[in-house]
Amino acid sequence: MVVGDRLSLHPDAGGGRGERCFGAVLIPPIERIAQTGSTNADLLARLAGGEHVGEGHWLVADRQTAGRGRLGRPWDDGQGNFMGSTVVQLTAGDPSPATLALVVAVALAKVVTIFAPAVPLQLKWPNDLLVDGAKCSGILLERSGNAVVIGVGVNLASAPELPDRATFSFAGAGIAIDRDRFAEALAVALVDALWSWRQEGVESIVRAWLPLGHPVGTPLRVSEQGIDGTFDGLAPDGALRLRRADGEVMLIHAGDVELQRPVKGN
């Protein structure tokens, strides 16, 4: 294994958002492959076949031919982009597995801040990372028994053209990020975030997520239900608080959320 620097999880830890704290950790194992259909599908198949996939093991592909996002949306790959999946082995006493989307989002945002500190990034509940309102990353969670496979895609080198939303790539903004270095930093950051999730609870993840997320008052729509409202923060369990026009606050525990207008970073 390789030794890497520990990343801070909270904005005020270590002196500033995304700064490294003192200490070292072992970089979890990262398995790299040239091409596959989907890294998530590969890990799910291994689990279904009875193979033990240790928590923190990453499968990272140079190319994916059948990548996908939430609700079965296709997600085109690109050489040099980050496309990888890992496994969280659920144990007794763990918080709700659904909140792992927030855990990964916080870890991912911290890593992006390290490599591209000037980029105005923003988290969109529950699992997207945006730059000036344009999508540059997505997270997909799929469960298999007591394991959750987490897929992460980040537009480091190129961004797919999507019919319903703007997209962003770091290379397109003149920011070169090495895929393998990014993978190592994300693996370490997720170890830290998972520790906080288990030892300090979902509330610690919510506190880390809120300064990175869309501001309170941002107009939102929950697509599946066709419900409009404004963002009113997160509940302690990670649910989205949606304030309706009549003042009623609804708790949204799952759903596809759209920003009603592009929102600049905090």
C-alpha cells in the first residue's frame, strides 16, 4: 500500500476548507482495468457470485462501455475521466445506507477542492457535484445484501453532452488533474468520511455538506412527484427540507431534484 495525506472533512478542520490535516493513512487498494461495461456492475457481479470484496477496495476503469447514472440514465465515458466503484460493508449500528450518497459527496467535494481550489463547486442533493450550475460528477448507489456498491464518475478530461442539463469538465476549464492521483485522494477521503459517518453520525456529514450545498432559498423541483419549492436545509437524518409556497416544509428522503435556475457557489 501507499501512504497518503489525510484530508480534513469539515470546513474549519485544519485551517480551511479542503485543507490537509496532519497525519498519514494507507491508501486503500485500487484495482485498475483498461475497459469494462460498468465498474458498478462488475462489483455487484462479484458480490452476487460470493466473492468477498473488502470495504474500501476500488475498481477504476480507463473506459466504460455501459456506464449509467441514477434512474438508469446512460453516462458516457471519456479517456482520462475518473470512473470507479467501491464497496461499503454495512455493519450493525451503521446509519441509514441511503445517507452514503451524502458521505461520498462530501469526500468528493473535498478532493476536488484540493486539485482545483479556484473552481466554484457546489453539491446538489443528494448526489451531484456542480460547477456554476453545470454537472461535473455523479454518484450511484446500488445495494447487494449487506454491501453497498458506490459508483463515482468525474469529468476530469471531458464532459458528455446531455440534452437536459449543462455539463463541465476540468480540462475544458484549463485544469489538468491526473486520474490516478485523484483516485488515491478520493479513496483516502472516503475512509475519513466513513469514519465520521459511523463514529459521529449522519449529523456530522450534514454539517459538512451544508456549506458546500445549494443555499437556503434555492428554487428546487422534485422531478418524480412534480413538487416545487425552495431549499430549506437538511434534516438531521440527511433528508432534504423542501419549503412549499404555502410555508409547509416537506421532508424528501429520496428523489431526483432539479435546480430551477443555475446557482453560483457559496
